[in-house]
Amino acid sequence: MGTENHYYKEHPTFHVAVDSIIFGFDQGELKLLIHKRQFEPAQGEWSLFGGFVQKGESLDEAASRILFELTGLNNIYMEELQSYGEVSRDPAGRVISVAYYSLIPAGEFKEATNSKYGATWVSIKDLPPLIMDHGLMVEKGLRRLKRRATSQPIGFELLPMEFTMPQLQVLYEAIYQAELDKRNFRKKILAMGVLIKLDTKDKSSSRKGAFLYRFDKKKYQKLVDGGYNFTI
């Protein structure tokens, strides 16, 4: 560390932060996990969750730590989105932030942890103004989510372990913000061969019920490794 300081001591130092764009899916809507900031600057205003990268910690490790501290969840879908380094983006000082977006089933979020940070699920359609450049981060995250969803079954990360075909379609309609043809959607999804049909049905929405499915991640990964291109 001493040698490194000697080499770079003439250069300015900055704070490096990670901001988390946490998407969830609940009651037929795509949602974002936000909270009212508990410290200055912008205390009491709506914000994404984030924190500073600690010594000996990589960006990915910092993003995973922050997400775990908030939700108590491990091994969830997370992807680096973009860096934000405008000089005046944070009124408290020179802070460079790296944004990550994550996908979690809203139903798995623990209420106990939720209350600690004042976290709130808000529909993408009803988002309040967010601090600094967090709104830009969310817009970029949404565009990335839509693009990913057209080429790989990323939406399964937002569903519970077992789900119905109608639930899956509603999810993709929420991501695309558009209605999808039921027959074509079902045909394309089943053609991927990454769903496991169960013998049980969900009868909560109708007497006849709808068969439950599971996502076969191992089969999906094998297809991806072989160069298969998914299209919805």
C-alpha cells in the first residue's frame, strides 16, 4: 500500500459508491425498491439504495454486500449497468458511482429487514422524483432490462419458484409495457424448452386452474453455452 501511495500521491482521490436499482414483480406490476434517504444531503427525499466501496472490496462485492444487508438474499441476478461521474452529481463531494440493477421476487423480500431501512416497493408507473441522477439510473436500468428480456429468460428471476404461464406473460407485459398475444407467447416460451411442467395447478384465479411450471436453469445454461439465442 505504501508503494502505491508513493506512485499516485500527486493525483486527487475520490469516493467510489455503488447504487442498486432493485426491480421486483408483484400483483402484476414491475416495481422498484426505494427509500427516503436518512442522512444529508437530500435527507428525506426518495433515493435508490447504495453505499461506498470499502477497502479490500471489489465493486461486485460491494454491490452484493449492500443488496444482502438490505434484503437478506444471496445468489440473485445482478448486473453492472453504468458508471456515473459528473463532477457536481453529489453536492457533498466528488463521488463516482457505479450502478447495478438486480432482480428479486418481491414476495421474498423480508419485512423485518424492510422496516430497518424504510424500504418501499413502488410501481414503475408511479415513481416519485429521485435524488441526484438516480432517475437517470432507473431509466437506463429499465432499458437494459427490456433488452435482456428479448434475448434471454431473465424474467424468471422476478417470479417465485413455481408459477403459471399467465403469471409469466403478465410479467413480460410489465417489462415491455405492452400486451402480448397469448398464443404466440406461450408457443415461444415452450419452444425454448427451459420450463418444467408440474402436475399441480394454481386455482386461485379460476376453478379450472392453471398448471404450475418451474424454470430449468441448468438446461438454460447448457443452451446458452452452446450458442442458443432466445427471442420472446
